[in-house]
Amino acid sequence: MIETPYVVVRGGADSFKQEITAGQHRLIADEPVSAGGGDAGPDPYDYLLAALGVCTSMTVGFYARRNKFPLKNIKVSLWHSRIHAKDCEECETREGMVDRIDVEVELTGALSAEQHGALMDIAAKCPVHRTLTSEINIRLRAAKNSPT
């Protein structure tokens, strides 16, 4: 049995603008003007980066609170790019292009080097990071009321 969707995205065929409902929250997505959109909201990759950044920050903050580390603030900056696989030493893929996400984590507070290192280690273990670096199985199907 399939559950009621938590995230629903609606858009028209006349533009890139999309309306997103996530539970009780409403968001807008769009493409930048340079890509033919109206720039009414973040683009899909902005949301992907935001999901990773939010999860990273929440995970680090939770770990610091649980361990009573003197962490004051967390700043996560992210960039998405596509690079040639041959230029990526740590990548398994050797041909074509590879998506790369660079994540920079800035932690402020009176942290020891050991505490800082532990927080950086835990930053790579947030659930979204694990999802993005594991095998992902996406099942796409037509809605029941769609013509076949």
C-alpha cells in the first residue's frame, strides 16, 4: 500500500514555476531567468543543496548538544557542479561527467581540536548525506487518474 504523499509538487506547462506543499508548509521553485524561468524561487538543485545543508547542520547541532560541546553556531555552505570523471581521483566513475557537491562547514565556539574533529566526522553522517551517497531506488509511475 502506498502512503498519502507528504510532498506534492504542482506546476503548469506554461512555465518552470512550481508550487510545493510539504505537510503544512508551502514553497515555490523556479528556474533562474537565464534558464528560461521567472526566478520566483530556488531551483531544484538549490533545494537539494538546502536539504543536505539543513540535515548537516541539524545533525552537528544535535550531536554537540547531546555531548555538551561548547558549539555556538553552525554555518554550512554548499556548491553543486559537474566535473569530468577523469578529474575526480576519489570517484568510481571514470568516464563522462560526475555531479560534485562541495560542502564547507564552519563551527564557532570554544571547541577543542578533538571536539571539532568529532563534529566534522558526524557532519558526513547526516541522513541526507547517507541517502545521497548510497544506492537510491526511485520508483516512477503514472497516477491512477492519468490516461494510459
